[in-house]
Amino acid sequence: DAVNPPTCVVTRQRALEQLPPVSVIIPTIGSNPRLANCVSSVLASDHPRERLEIVVVENRPRDSTTKAQLAQLADDRVTYHSTARVGAAHARNVGTAAATGDIVVFFDSDVVVDSQCVSALAQELIVDADVATGNVLPLALDTQAQLLLERFGGYGKGFDLRRFRFAETQGVDRFRAGRLGTGANMAFRRDVLMELGPMCEFLGPGTPSKSGDDSELLLRALIQGFRVTYTPAALVWHPSHADENALKSQLFGYGAGLSAHLVHLVLEYPKLLVDFVSILPAILRFFGSGTSTKNSSRGADFPIALRMAELRGVAWGLPAYAKSRASRGLSDGSE
């Protein structure tokens, strides 16, 4: 009924009108055919048009392809920035410096964003959170490798709303950033992000550590007493590798980023060392036991090569982090 719209529609429209300005930061590198779709999906958001900006930051641009892609969208809400320095964390820091919104949202450049995702994240941040993460669903499940990633744990964290406080966490959970969400879909109140400081540029894609920059920032927020909320209502869809060799490399990178970001946090917060050492046996069981919450869903037939790839990555994480620090994160990310 165009004359008398349903009450729920009116209520949602009024709620959207109350949302603050949002800056969406999207790091990218190389010629990325998925970038335009990602940006277009954000532009289609139901967040108020005049309170939404998209900041795309390209690492080491080789040509004008990315800039031309964005120009074709012909939308003044999109701005382009470039940086000669490699690293997704560095690109996100450049984007944060350029952002003007009260809320800063980070998306990976290959995701497709649901039209209500930005507003769902913003809603959490004005109600009961300092940091919000959203659900990341598979864009396709066509190959064995894509199914195996979901058995490994996938990107998504389920369909239950969860709120986290560091004081309420015990044991292994104190160091499990994965349960908090992922950098493919996360948001911060700007004042919180300024207090936390920049993302760690020794970690993440483009560095020897390969990943872990988002995990470190989410755990850092929790450690510093900020409220972190996972909201499944904030949806994006993420592509995954179609072949097992690429998946093996991905899981190696996850393992490397895991140990690297934990080393970094213990160095930054020495008081955590006692906690970490005290639960080390539990951490080893968490990784090694087939009945742990980490491994039980994978099944006995989960490929041993993929298990070993992750464990090799964990072993690589410490020297990788040392290499990242020595080179100030300027590596090309090779093993």
C-alpha cells in the first residue's frame, strides 16, 4: 500500500534516518575483477545516501585500471587513494586516515555486501557495542575445495548474536580471535578506532605473516576493554578458492597469521604471557585433538595435507613475524 505503508517499514525508515555517517574502507591490489561488484553492492546499501562514503585504497598500483573501474561507477560517494607500500593493514590505515564518518567499516574487496549490512553494523555500534563484526557466507559451494573450507571453519561465525567482553572470557577463548569475526566484515566506532591505534602493519596479506592483522585488532579491542559484538544480520558473501592447492596455501597463511598475531599481542601486552603459558597445554589440545571445538566438525576424513598446511603455517608464524618487523612489513609476502 503506497499510501499507508506497513508500520514495520515506517519504523525501519525512521531508524535508518537516525544512523550516523559511515565510511566504508576497501583495500585492494592488482587488477581485481570483483572490486566493482563489491563497491556497487555497498552503493546499493539502505544506509542513508548522504551519510555513506566509500574509500578504496590500492596497494602499489601498476596502472590506472582500478581508478578507471571506480570512475565508471560515476558516484561521488566513492573516493580512490593509492599507496606505494604493500600490505592490506597499511591500506586500511591509509583509508582510516582519509575517512570522515563516525563509524568505520572494513570490507574485503572481493565480497558482495547485503543491502542491509552497513546499517546492521551501524545499528549495533550505536546501541551496545564499540566494535561489530558480521556474518561472512560462501559466495559459491561448487567444488570440493570450497566445501572443505567450510568444514575447516569457513569465514562465517554462525547465526547467533554474540557479545564479547574480555573480563568474561576464560582459557583458550581469551586468545581465540576467530570467534569474534573477521576483517572481511567488521566495523568500529571512529573514536574507538582512534584510541586503539592503527592496524599492525607487521601482520596480514602482503607481509611474511600472511594474515592475522584483523585478528590482532579485534583481540586488541577486547583486551583494552571495548565491547565486541558479532551480529549475523550483517551479511556479506565471500568467494573461496576452487582448487585444493590454493586452499592449502590459504590454510598455511591462516596458521602463520595465527601464531604471528599472538606473538605480537604478547609482546605488546606482557601481562598476557602468564595467561598464555598457563593455558598452553589447552591450546595444544585445541589444535591437536580430534574432539576439540576446532577440529570436531572437520571429520576424520578431512585431508591430512590441509591439516599439515595449517600446522606448518603455525610454525612459520614466529620467523615470519620477525621477518616482518625487520623489514617493517615491506615484504611481498613470500614464504
